[in-house]
Amino acid sequence: MNLDHPTTAPAIRVSASAQPYPRHRLALLRHGWAQRRFGVVLLALALALVMPAQAASHRVVVYEDGNGNGQRDDAETGLAGVKLVLNERVLVLTDAEGRAMLPARGRDTIALVKPPGYAVPLREDGLPDFWRRAASVGEPLDIAFGLRRSDTSNRFEVLVFGDPQPKSLTDVDYYRRDIVEPLIGQHTARIGVSLGDIVHDDLSLYPAINAVTARLAVPWLHVAGNHDLDADAADDDSSLATFSATFGPDTFAWEEGEVVFIGLDDVIHLPGQQPAYVGGLRPAQFAFLEAYLDTVPADRLVVIALHIPLFDVDPERETFRSADRQRLFALLARFAQRLVLSAHMHSQLHYLHDAADGWTGQVPLHEYNVGATCGGFWSGLKDGDGIPDSTMADGTANGYALMRIEGSNYRLAWHPARDIHDTQIALHAPKVLRQGAWPGVSVYANVMMAMPDALVDYRIDDGPWRAMARVHEADPGMLARNLADDASDVLRGYDRAPQASVSSHLWRAPLPTNLALGEHRIQVRSDDRWRGEINAETRYRLDQAAP
């Protein structure tokens, strides 16, 4: 995690031993914030204690930019009580005039926590303008953040992209045509977020992919992934220099309506080891979380956005440090509504953390492990538009998620890319069976957004509805793609479809063969937690055959 971030040049991270704020002084700042009844007075006292006489200081003003011209005019007033974050760990409030003074110690980054009811302007590159960074060590900044009043409704939408991950400009073009262009002018989202692996190791692609995403014309937040690391970084502290130069703080907060969005870099870089990273959080991130969450009312919806899932994905090893997970759980426990958004897996899963995971809340903590925008890494057979199929290894179509917010409640939906039918259940069944054959061949239903307690039914023609059995198997559609790649004498695509993996949302049921000759309809239904009943259908035929 970067402690210091650049605006235009690569970051130099500050190691734990070289932090500009001794531990007791950082604790004092957190304590000053926690005692909110003393407000700005106690915060000012705390800051005075960490600022030696004659020290250089950053001067910040946050004001309402009434005419949106990007500069403060005489009649435009300061905004009091706006939260500012110094180097992702020190939290302060603006005073009654919208001003704050912060000590200049290192190559400091100052970020704004966007308050609800206001909008930040977009920079020339389309990214939200909510942070600044000193160009050199100790350089004092003079910052003016101009905010405009915006929609105050607590009903809004958020676009969520997991792993866009282009490897080349060709992949950026797939992203443009497959994901972004179909959304232009068709969505009503207020903000968007990408959950890491913005690119696939080639960080020079950042400007190209940002130019595409910016066409959606909403503030877009970015979380770092393991493929966003600087390849030559010697340690974790310096591993996100390029990412931070582009996107700003890798730990941030953003307030919209009755929702708090917190982005966290949870990729701990371990150079020289295999694997070269592990999921986890750092002491400075916990310092920020403790200070910031103490300012958030318990009835707010807290959304944690990160890349590596909190659950362990490999039974043989710890993929997210358990001590960090428990510490995060403790900070989230007091909130009635919370949601974790993760990515990384290039599959889709709803995980409910409970007592077995160390979660102590009265209801499980919902983690939505979002499918990848790039799906199976922009791989597979191309369609008539020259765009790869890119279905994920678990059979989930590539696409994007949409989160609908109503107050402090959320609703989730997955939208397959360029799918005019918005398919929610992918079916796989044989085209023809022999009448009277042993009924051992099944129809499979891949219910892409199924929760752990989901039920799926099917029926043949107008017969009775019967329960399908949830199975932990590979999606047969993906297996078919793998076999077709194996059997082909020529390459069917630039990259093969990913090897089929066990799906967490797959159901199976046997197809009867004792029906009349001819075609029969298969109907499948399930109750989606947020959409209600969803349906799919296909057909198979019964023929006669001689021995």
C-alpha cells in the first residue's frame, strides 16, 4: 500500500520505520477524531502537537463551487466538517470556513472524503479530482477542492467492474466494444468502481483503458489488484508507484447518500516468494479504518471494495491473512448493513461469512466475489463482431455488476456483456436422446447469481415442477469448449477458453426418455434474491433408434 502518492510522477513509499508521524502522535490524532463531541477544537490541538514551530504546512480549503468554473470566486463559501485524509492514515475536519492546515513532512498525499450531496469535478483524464500529492519531499501544498451540489437522493446505482485486465491495446478495444460502448447513454449510475487488475501487468495501458472508461461520464473509483503492481518493486511499500501516480490513494473513502464506500489495497507484495503476494491489510490501513469508521453512523451501509477475496480460496494455504480478516471483521461488526465487494477469481460467488470464519455479527457478512469484466481473460472463440467469447471458468458469462442503492439497502444484478436477453440462467442439455434409453443424461442450469441457499426447479413440457440438485462440478458448456479446443487442428482463438473449474452455482436434473417421440420443452426457474423469479428454457428431442 502506498503511504505517499504522486500526481504525475512515480511514488516513493515511506517505510514503516520512516513514517513522518510517530506512533503516539498518530494515536493522538485518532483519539482526537474519536472524541467527536470536541470537534475541530481538539483536532486542531492534536495537529498543533505534531507540528513543530516554523514547520512547513499544507493549506487546504474546501468550498462550494457554485458556478462550476473550477476556481473559488468571492461569493463562494467554504464547507465545514469535510473530512480530509493525509497519507491515507491521518483524518482531519475542515473548520467553519472550510479550511484545514496539515503538517508537510514527506512527499505527502492529501485526499478528500467526498461528502454526500456534493460532486467532485472530473480531471482531464476523466478521473475524479479528489486528491493531490506533493511533487517533492516536504513541499507544502496549497489546495482548493471545489465541490458542486449534486443529487441528494438516497436512491442511486453503482456500476461495478471486476478485473478489466487487458493485456494489450487489442484487449482494451474488446473492453471498449464489449462492455463500455453498450453502456454509453444507457445507464443511470452515479458512480462506478473497478475492483483491481485494471490491466494485466502492462501498466503503460492505464491511459488507454482510462480513456475508454471515462466515456461512461461518471466518477470512477479504482482499487488495486495483483496485476497492477510494479514488476520491479523491491518491496510492498513501493509496489504501487505507477498505480498511485495514475489513480491516487489506494486506500480511500467516498460517501454517497446513506452509503460509505471504502477502497482498500489488499495485495501484500512478497517479492521473491511464490506466490509473490498474499491478501491482507497493513497497520496504516487499520489506523485509517479505525479513525474513519468511528465517524460513520451505525445505520449507514458500509461497502468495502477490494481485490483479493476475504475468504481463503486455497484449502492448502492462507490466501488472505486470517489475523487481518478478524481485525477487519471487528471494525465492521457494529454496522447493521455491510457488503464486501471483491474480484480476482475470474468466477462468481456469493460468500456468507459466519462464526466459522470468525464473524460475530448477528447475520452473516455478505461478500460478493464479482465476476470478471474480461471474463476468461479475453479468450475463446470470436463472434461475428470479432470479440472473444470470454466465458469464465465456472461458466459465468463475462459482463458487469450493477448495485442499486435504496437508503442503506442494496440490490445486486449481473449483466452479461452485450446480451440482449440479459441471461441469468445458462442451460446445457443434449439436442437428442433415444426414446426409452436409460435416463442418465441431465440438463444443467448455471444460475450465475445464485446465493448459497438458492433453489432451482425444472419441468418438462407442462409437467409438474421438480427440484434440481445442486452439484459441485465443472460447467458442461465450459468442458465442451475445452474439448473443442483440444479436437481442433487449428487454433480457434488467440487464447484458448480457460480450463473449466468447479462451479458454485450449478444444478442438474435427469431428462426423461419415456415421453412421446418428438420435441420437448425444458423450463427452469429460480428465485433471485433481488430480481425475483428468473427463468430459462431449452428443448430436446426424442428419436427412435434400432439396435
